[in-house]
Amino acid sequence: MSHNPATVQVAQKPPRLKAVGIGGAVVAVLAVALGLGIRFHEHHQLVQWTDAQLIPSVRLAPAMDPAKDYAITLPGHLDAWYSAPIYARVGGYLKVWYKDIGDKVKAGDVLAVIDTPDLDQQLEQAKAVLAKAQADANLANITSRRWQHLLSSDSVSKQEADEKSGEAEAAQATVLAAKADVDRLNALEAFKKIVAPFDGTVTARRTDVGDLITANTDSGPELFTVADTTRMRLYVPVPEVNADGIKPGMTVTLNVPELPGRTFKATLIGTSEAINQNSGSLLAQFVADNSDGALKPGDYADVKLNLPVDPNMVSVPASALIFRSKGAQVAVLGPDGRAHLHDVHIAVDLGSSLQIDQGLKPTDHVIENPPDSLMDGDKVRVETDTNQNLATQDVATEKSSESAH
């Protein structure tokens, strides 16, 4: 008998179930891919956010007009247009004084009178000597004429006649010397009266009735001081860095502590034309009208000078300055969105602002209050709440940063 093996039939899955399995696998793969994509996107956003946080935010300094800022205030002092200390030319005792401090005087007004008994006696003696010399000269002239007459009749020798003529001439010379001495003492007598040398005001009286007056000495105080205060001289030491700005005819404004709120004008009349080695300044002299007498000699004054603007000078706020081992620097925003440190030279320090004459251009975008950690070439982000121009610059910076990523 023959044995036929039994045919084993394997059950096959229906086609529908196969399709479902494939679809599930695809869905699983897509879910995994989607999850990975979401994770990658979140990671990328986190990296971008972290990088953004590492970029410092900066603010650009507002544009400053040097023409408005380049005015400096310097200390100055006022002196009278003329001021004369008056000393005695003759010795004696003060007899009387007529003018006191604050009195207005005219040229030639008598301020005081000195009693000079010694000088008076010297004058009387000189007059007596002159009278005797004139009498001797008169006698010598008469004698000379007589001897000349006798010479014509050969009664005397020519030698004797010449001697008498010489004695007459010598006597006349003695008269001239005696007269000169009298004139000298008369001139000194005029100095018994202390007079004002010009129109002005008595600003000092340092003598009183009965004081011993010593002549021709400046070791002691002057008797009087007279000052002409209708105009005032203003002296201002100008720093060497600003010396070139002092030009002929320039006008300045000034005020004094005792007159708050009131300003005066003064015009340049000259400079010392030399830099003082001790102070490093140029002394400038101005004249101010003082017809109302408001300004006083010796006044301290705050003087405001409007100096010409250097077209190459850039004005920046003082907060933009960086002091490091390399010296003074300023951070500037470059077109690549990065900060660049420029070495600068400060020409004028105005307190809240600085005048830079080297290291910056007027078109540079200066960063205000730069972070202490800011280094040259660091990427920065500009704040957008300053003005429209800076907002445009900020957008361009952000676009540049995105392109880099």
C-alpha cells in the first residue's frame, strides 16, 4: 500500500491585516521622526536663546552737536582799569586828610596835606643862599666892568682884568646853582599836598592825622589808593589746549558771586603771548564796561568762553569712556554688529561730555555705558527704544546675527 504524506496547509494572513501592520509601522516611524524633529527644534531654539542671552545689550550715545557743547567756563579776576598806590615824596606829619575810602575824586583833588617844618626851613635857607649869591654876583659884575674900564687906560694889567671877569662869571654860576636848589625845594613843597592822579574812587586810606610820614619809601603801606573803575580789566588764565581759540576781538560773558543771575560782557584786548610754565596757561586780558559801578576790583568771576569748533572734534558723553591698561578707549558699533574699541585722545573734558580730537569720526556710532566685560570684536545687540535710526540699526544687527547662525 502506498503512503501519501498528508499535505500540510499553512494558514495565510488576510491581506487587510497585512496592510494594517504596515501602516502601523509607518505611523510609529513618523511618530518617532516627529518627536525627534520637535526635540531638535526645541534644542535649536534653546541654543539660539542661550546665544542671544550671551550677547550684551547696548545703547548708542545720542548725537551731540559740538557747536553747542564747546563752551568752557574758567575762573578769572577783575582789576581796576587804573589803580595807583600813593606814597609820600616829603617827610613830616600828616596835617589833615580830606578824602576817605569810597569818595569820588577828580584829577588834582587834594586828598591830604603833610606838615613839613624841616622842608620849610630848608627852603628858607636856600632862598637866603640865593640872595647872597645874587648880591655877590652883582658886586662881581660891577668890579669886572670897572677893571675893564681901567684896562682901557692901562691902569691895570690885562691879567688882573681877566681875573675879575672870571670871578663875575663864577658868581653868576653860583647864583644859578642856588636858584636850582630853591626850585628843587619849591617842587618838594608842592608834594606837601597829596593829590589824586586821575578821576576815580579812593579805595584805601592807610594814614591818619598826626602820623609820621616817611618820604621815598615803599617798605610801608601807601597813604592812599585811587582806582578808576569805570572800566575793568578781566584776567583769565586759559589752558594751553584752548590757547589757539583766543582770537582778537572775541567776547566773553562773566558773572560774579555777589550779583547772581546778572551777566556782563567783556572784550579781549590782548594776551601774554606766552604759556606760563607753572600753570600751563595763557593769560588773556579783557575789558568790561563798569559805568554803573557794579563790578569791584578784586572780584572773582566765572568766565564763559565760546570757543571755535574744530571740525575734526567729536563730542561724546563721559559715560562712553573706557579706562583700561591701554588708556582711554571708546566702543564703537561696526557695520558687522560687533563692538570695536578705539583708542582716543581727550582734547577737552567738559564734565558730562568729552571733546575727542583723535580716534573717532563724526559718523561713528558710539556705545554709551559699555559693559565692563566688553572686548574688541564682541557681538552686541542694540536696544531699540532710543530713536528710529537706532531701531533700524538694531534690525540690521539682528538680521546679521540670524544669517551667521
